[in-house]
Amino acid sequence: MNEQKWNELPEGVIVPEGGNSQDVYIVEGWRTFKPVVNLEKCTHCMTCWVMCPDNAVNVKGGKMLGFDYLACKGCGVCAEVCPVKVIEMVKEER
Amino acid sequence: MKVALETNQLIALAMKQIEPHVVAAYPITPSTEVVQEFSQYVANGDVKTEFVPVESEHSAMSACLAASLSGARVMTATASQGLAFMWEMLHIAAASRAPIVTIVANRALSAPINIHGDHADAMGARDTGWLQLWAETAQEAYDNTIQAIKIAEDPRVRFPMLVNYDGFTTSHAVETVEILEDEQVRSFLGAAPKPKYSLLDTENPASFGVLALQDYYMEFRRAQAEAYKNVKDVVLEVAEDYAKLTGRKYGILEEYKLDDADVVLVAMNSAAGTAKETVDLLRKQGKKVGVLKIRLFRPFPVEEIRCALGNAKSVVVMDRAYTYGGPSGPLFEEIATALVNEKNKPLLGNVIAGLGGRDITMEDIEHVFDLGFKALEKGNFEPLVSWVGVRE
């Protein structure tokens, strides 16, 4: 990460672009359990994408593709809200 | 045009002339009438301002902050406990570079409950990062209010600003003052400069009020600290433009008979007027005395103070607030810091006077100058801090 000096920051307490914390704050180490999706049974209803508090569900063209494991803290909300129960929380082994 | 108005009414009139986009306020003595009169202008359709009558000062400053970050011209008014209740939002407004102008009719803090003139409220806000202008008279309060908008919003500044004047002594006094026409005020101020990023600008989205931990917090704060260096130049530029419009010229400080003064009293707000009157009296008795009045307290004008006190032999700083458990009053601490490494510094002493609205009389001021002369005889102020006008 390229750390800015004080005189390189924008004025005020702002970050002048959106969604950039994913590149800065890597949280994969926070997880005890990680979500694993069975894409064969997934209905692509997008409930997990809506509910994920960390924008860690990868989606393209209306399809659920899996998880961004650098951004996922392993909170388990996606598994809880999945209406067809195809997301399983699997213990991390480190 | 001349009008005779109570200062609070006059400031409400100034706000009508400024016509901010948003005013969010909660009334508190002794600044109540500013909000009360302004809300009447809103109700009567004299201004198009969005007036937000909130449930507390904390909410008032929160609403002002969001409005200001969206690029609006924003004002509010408060005092004492109200300013204290805004405290955490004051820090956020300054660090977020939200140029809100807040009118403060300075009043004592509780306990005991007291509604009268005292500088404890604004002095309590001195580390929040807000700019501060102070006014001796109704005329200065009016002129400072208009200039504060232009200073705060200047792209080289973009900090919030307090406009101070003494509760009751000034806020409820009727003075004849010279005011501008509405049109003159509006053309002097122009439109509020558009900030580079604003909350409602969906074309250029930005995250506001972000989290910055060990890796970035210090850089944000260092950048903020540096930004105050531009402020003095802008204050003087705005004063220059205002003088062209009105003939009334303001500086960073007001120096009264300092050139040959041996003993100098440093004062703020209404007591400076009493002090100048006392100087005239003592000068007739051949005493070489003078007054230094602080107009711009934040950012603290270190160089100007060194220069203004350069010829003095003995300086008494009068604080209308105290730093409880600290070494002295707050203004004294800062003046002493400004002079600490100067080679030929004057003797320095501190008096605490006028707390909770106690009158600061000409006799009190004479006594204060006496302390300054006695220090010259003895070679030092002993004690460093004296309370004046208190029964003992």
C-alpha cells in the first residue's frame, strides 16, 4: 500500500472515491468460519449480495459468482439469509 | 444607514441580510433573540432560509454540519451550555472543513447556574479548531458577523468560525450602529463558493467522516494544523474589502496607545472599551498605559502579539475565564507561550475578572494597571495570577 504523506491528503476528512477500503483493509484474517456456496443449487436471487455488510459477494450479469475472501469477515449473514440454504459456513483451517 | 437596535436584534438583521441557505438552532440565553428574531424573518417570508428548529444544540450543530458539507451557507447562534453541548460536533465541523458561522453571546458555564457575560464558553471551544472573532461593541459584532462568512468560506480557509460578543453587556445593549443595505451585504459576500466535494454531488461521490486509525489519523490532523496558516491573510484581505465598503477598518488586533506604553493591559470583548476609557483617564495623570484588544483569537496571532507587546515593560493579561486546576487564565497561557522565547520580553501577569457577569469597572482597570506598575517596581508579578473584583 502506498501511504500518503500529510500534505498529499484531500482537504477535510474525506476519501474522494468510493469502495476503496477493499484495497486497504484486508479482513480475511478475522474469519473463524468462511462461507462456501454451492453454485449448482444457487438460484441467484441476490439476497446474500443485498445483505452482505462488507460487499464481499462477487456478482456479474445477475449471477452470483462466489465470495471475495479478502473482504469477507466470516459473519455468516449470507448463510443465514439464503432462502435455499446453499451457503455453508466451513471452519477455517490455519 | 443608522439604526438603534439591541445587539442580538442587530445580529438577527445581519443574518437576514446574509440570508444563509440553512439555519439550525436551539435558543439559549443570552443569544435567544438572535434565533427568535431570525425565525420571524423566516416565518414572514423575508428570507428563503431553511430554518431547522431542532431539539438540542447537539442536533443544531449536527444539522449545520451536514448542510455545510453539502455546500450550503450555514449559520447558527448559541451560548454557554449550548456551545458546550455542541462540543463533539465542533471538532468534527472543524476537521471536516465545514465553514459554519456560529454567533456566541458569551456567557458563564454552570455551576452555579449563571446567565451573564463570561468567556468560559468560547474558551472551552479553543481547542476545537474553530476560528474565533471577538467584538467590543454592537458595531463590531455586526461587522464581524458579515466578515466571518467571507473568511470562513474562502477556499484558502474553509473552517467554521465563532463570532463572539459579551452576553448582556453587549447582547442586550442598544447602540446606534451603521448598517449596510441588504444588496450591499449580498454583493460583498457573493454566492457561497462551491466545495470541491459535497454531500449532494452525485457526479463526484466521496466518503465523508471517514475512519482513520494508526496509519492515517496523524496525517489528517497534521494537514488540518497546517491549514490555519492561511487564515490571517484572508482575515486582513476581507477587512480591507470591508473597509472599502464601509470605511470601518479592522485588523487582527487593536492597539490602543501602545507606542510609548510601559504597562499594557490585554483584554477581549466589552471590557476593552472600559479599559480604553481608563487609559485616557490615566494618561491625563501622566501614566504611560495602553490596551491591546484581541479581535482574532483563533488562529492565535503569535507574531502580531510579539510585535504589539515588543515595547511594553509590563503586561497584564485579563482573562474573563479560568483554567481550573491550571496555572492561569487561558488567554494568559497563550500570550505567555507567544513570548516565551523572546529576548526582551516584558514582565507578565494575569488577572481574572468579570466572571459570571460581574462588572469590570474603571476602578478595577485602574487597579489592574497598578498591579502592572507594582510589578515594575518589584521586578516581578507576585502572585502571577490575581482575582480582581472578588470579595475577600
